[in-house]
Amino acid sequence: MRGLPDYHVHTRRCGHAGGASEDFVRRALALGLCEMAFTDHIPLYFLPLERRDPKLAMKEEELDDYVAEVEALRREFAAEIPVRLGLEADYAEGHEEALSRWLARADWDVVLGSVHWVAGGWIDDPATSPARFKAEGVEVLYRDYYRLLAQAARTGFFDVLTHFDLPKKHGHRPGSPLEDAEAAALAAARESGCAIEISSAGLRKPVAELYPEPRLLARAVSLGIPVTFSSDAHAPAEVGWGYARTLAAAREAGVREFVTFDRRRKRFRPLPA
Ligand SMILES: [Zn+2]
Ligand SMILES: [Zn+2]
């Protein structure tokens, strides 16, 4: 895993991560990662204040402090490892203007685009989403998810689409893959220049599988969609977590290079030997 980046890392501000932010960087250094990007969850701008769960994302008034902390870590570790300023931004249909105002608040290195909010609720909440799949139908929710993911790619707001096949998180899957819906999302990523992450987070979830699954990753690679690597760490020990499997899956899918971002400009590097 030496020479790989970790481009999806959270801080305590989101309410469900812990540890000192500099310990995440120290872990990346100890593993010999080439870069690390903090990508904390954007405030839940698309929900009214009273519906914003403090255990899901930072409060609005914490954003400036987050940016300042990452900038300070960037300076502190400048000689050792590039620390990038990123944001994991929810795409919420109909709230594009509000999102663009949030994205204008800092000079991000990388903006991750995530679809967690589907048809008026969370698609991946362990407390509520199993009941939703039962009531609303697996295929219906998957189709809406991929429709939104494609739409997110086309907004141009995002550099990387996260956890591409997120609805599988708790094991819900359509009887057979919805290849047309997947293909439309992949095509949108390719046309808009979005990368996708190969994320080890799925290995830590009930589905126990990388995001995206190998079949989808191979398809993305064959379309020429750039990839980056991520753990979705919510604790320092999760930085670079599972990367031996992640790297093996990347090789099997035909990945030869990965992308990193500097002020939202792509840089390509070969996979480490
Ligand atoms: Zn999180
Ligand atoms: Zn995340």
C-alpha cells in the first residue's frame, strides 16, 4: 500500500468519527501513503435546521474551523506528505444552488460527490433503510440512486464520485444487476470527467465488499474513468485500511494509474509496483 493515496478521511466534527486530526496524517505517514485528503461531511444544507442530525455532519459554523485545521496540518506536514483540503458533499436534487454556495466557501483540492439522500430519505441508514427497501422496493430505490448519481456527475460540482454502489451497504440487492441504470451513471462520470473511488469502507459494512464491486470497477476502468483510493476513515487506525485487498482488486480490474488532486486539478500516477 506504500505509494497509494487515501482520499476520503473524516474528522471528529461529523459526530461519528473520532481521534485527533493529526493522528490521521501520522497514520498515513506510517503506512507510506503518497497523499492524504481530509474530506469531512458538508453540513446538511438541504435539510431544515431541526432535521439535521448532529451525528451525521458538522454544523454550519464549524466549516471555517475545519478548513483552518486542515490548512494548518498541510503546513505542519508539508515536508513529509501532501495533506489535501477536501469535502464530502452530498448531492441533493433541487438544492444545487445552496450546494454551489457551500463549495465557494474554500479553495478545495478535491470535492467528493455522494448520494446518500434518495427519494426523501437516507439510503444507507442502518436504522431506517432496511424498512425502506422492503416498503419501497429494492429496484425502485437502486434506480433512483443511480439516476441521482448520474445527475450529480453532470452538475460539474464533483471531482470524485464516492461509494459508487452504496445501496448494497446492508446487503440489499436487486435480483439481477440493473445494468442500464449503472451504465447511465458510469457514462455520466466519464462524460463529466469525474473519477470514482475504490473504497475499502464496504469491507467494514454488512455487505463486506469493496465499493464498487469488481464487476462495476472493471467496467469503469474499461470506460477510462479515473480512479483514486480511499478508506472512508472515521478513526486514525482506518487510514489506508484494507489497502492490500483494495490494491489487488484494482490490479485485477485492469487499473494501471490513479488520480490525485491539487486545487481540483487532476494528477495521474502509476500504480505502485
Ligand atoms: Zn461519515
Ligand atoms: Zn465518507
